[in-house]
Amino acid sequence: MASAETIVVIGAGVIGLSTALLIQEQSGSTQSVLLVARDFPSDTSINYASPWAGAHYRPVPGSSPQALREASQALRTFNYLKQVAAGEPAAGIKFLQGIEHLETPPPEYLDAQSVSNVYHFEDFRSLKDDEVPAGVKWGAEYGTYVINSPVYCAYMLRRFILKGGRTQQYTLVNSKEAFALANNVKTVVNCSGTGFGDPKSFIIRGQTCLVRNPVSATITRQNADGAWSFCIPRPLEGGTVIGGTKQPHDWDPNPSPEIRAQLLANASKWFPFTPESGGQFDVIRDIVGRRPAREGGMRLEVEQVEDGKSIVHAYGAGGRGFELSRGVAEDVTALMLESGLLRVQAKATL
Ligand SMILES: Cc1cc2nc3c(=O)[nH]c(=O)nc-3n(C[C@H](O)[C@H](O)[C@H](O)COP(=O)(O)OP(=O)(O)OC[C@H]3O[C@@H](n4cnc5c(N)ncnc54)[C@H](O)[C@@H]3O)c2cc1C
């Protein structure tokens, strides 16, 4: 008798974990999931982006196919995380006020269609001139969420294992190697962040600073020189992330003291930390991570390899992996269903 089929998911970042959980939820008893990764939520590596993320949800206006696809993924993720936050306080998700102040808004912010394509919040409100600080040309507020990223990843891994998911810590040389890691593997889902040598993949270095000082909203400020500042309170007393840089192709693994000083100086000018801070920051640590970006956005497609085997690619989330995570997982399972790679669990009838 043929052994039950194993679906191998490569990657235990927010994309791999979200995808493995959803495949596991949807698949029947003839398929099981093995999660294979070099890094798991208890590991820290500069090349493992997820634990370093802020992470907050801040839409990016646009009308391109990529912007519209991401807006749909982001909306589905928003609705899903609302449910998780309500049922599982330990997941590390909190809904709170998001505020944006832009000094030199890019053209998409001034295009009503591009804005309404992505800001789906029922309570979205443009701020009037007398409600924003001097110099700000575009302002908005809405109800959004923040995530304690290492806590949320650990929560997903725990759920996956409790539901019978298997894991293996292993560094793959290429995605095809994953077919050899279990018996009867027909499908490998590649959530490796950067892919395996995809020439369209590149990294965007991010440096932030984690401080103990509390703040009650997530605020994003675009400065006149084009640089962005943000503060993200991390749920479950995880401190506040003050950011941040976006440096494409910059491989420096070390935090820059000059960047830290600049981030904190901007934060003390623009963000309303509680008075007891006295303008001083109680720094926990600097953070440097590499966002796994890709020209044109994520690769989401099925590649047929040999002998009826398939690789489903889902990598290249750049700076939006948490915001898009559940939507991406849903798109992956939809692709797998369309291609006959996933056999849905039959629901019991009464
Ligand atoms: C400073 C900073 C701030 C950020 N802020 C936000 C934010 O506010 N909101 C937001 O949504 N996103 C944010 N991001 C981006 C977010 O972190 C990424 O989009 C997300 O983590 C990507 O997830 P991933 O699962 O694709 O990749 P990763 O988290 O990098 O995971 C990749 C997985 O693949 C595994 N892997 C890779 N190669 C191999 C191999 N050869 N063999 C075996 N396993 C392999 C790794 O071990 C890992 O388990 C931020 C990122 C940084 C650095």
C-alpha cells in the first residue's frame, strides 16, 4: 500500500508558518505537512526576516496589479488577524490607532483611486490641515494592528505542532532537494523568503531600535528628506520598535550607531512618548534584518518539475510579509486546489 502523501513546506517565517497551518487545516487524512527550515522561531539570524519585523499594518496606496493583489491579501489578513486577536490574546496581536503624517507625499497619496484601493478601514479618516503637525501635507488615521512578530511566529509553530504537523531543521541546497526529505512527496511549497537563486530576488536592509518606552498608537512619519520614521508598540509588553531604514542591496550586518542616533532623535521630535520618558530612551537593542524582496512582488505560482511533481512558490514578500501573510496562504492553497495538489478534507455531515 502506498504511504500517505507528505506536502513539504520550506520555511518557518511568517509566510511558511501561515501557509503550513492553512494547508494542514484544509487537507484530509491522506496528506500531511512537513515543515522544513534552516531557522525556526527560536532562532535568530540576520537572514531570517520574520522575528525582526515591527510589525504594523500600514497600507501603501497604488493602482498597479501588484498593489491591487497586495491590497486583497492585506484585507483578508486584516480580517483574519481580527479573529485571531479576539480569540487568542497570547498570539501577540493588538488592534489600535494608526496615524500617518507625510511631509512630501508621493503621487499615489494624492490620487483618490490609489488611496481608496488600499485603505479599506471603516474608520479611515483624512486629517485636516489643523489636525496635523507643521510641515505635514498628508495625514490620516484609522484602526489597524500591531504584532509582536517573534511571539506570533512561535504561536503559529505551536499550533502547527499541536495539530500533528512535523518539523525538520535542515538547510536545503535547492528546493528540489525537499522531495527527498520524506516518503511520497509530490508537492513542495517554497516559502524560503528569497527563493533559491532567483535573479529577481534582492534584500532590503532594515535597521530599527527596540526601546522600553511605551507609546499608545503606531505612528508613521515621512520626513521632508524622504526618510521614514515610525514607532510600533509591541503587544504583550514587548517594548516599542522605533524605525527605520529601507536600504536595498545593503548587506551590512552591523547596526550603525549613527543610524540609531538619527532614529531616536526623530522619534523624540515626532512621537508622543509618555512624559515619564523625559525625552530619554531606554534602549533594549538595535535590530538589523534583511527583508526578502523581489522585483515585481511575490512569486506566487506552480512550477511543474519532473514525474508529476510540483513546486508552489510563495516568496519575496519584501517589507510586507506579516501584512500579507494570511492572504498569501489562501492564494497558495487556492493554487494547490486548482492544480489538484491539495485534497480537501470532507466535512462530516450530521
Ligand atoms: C526591520 C524590519 C521591519 C519590518 N517591518 C514589517 C512590518 O511592519 N510589517 C510587515 O508586514 N513586515 C515587516 N517586515 C518584513 C517581514 O519581516 C518580511 O516580509 C517577512 O518576515 C518575510 O517572511 P518570509 O517567511 O517570507 O521570510 P523569512 O522570515 O526570512 O523566513 C524564511 C524561511 O525560509 C528558511 N530558509 C531560507 N533558505 C533556506 C534553505 N536554504 N534551507 C532551508 N530553509 C531555508 C529560513 O530558515 C526561514 O525559516 C520587516 C522586516 C524588517 C527586517
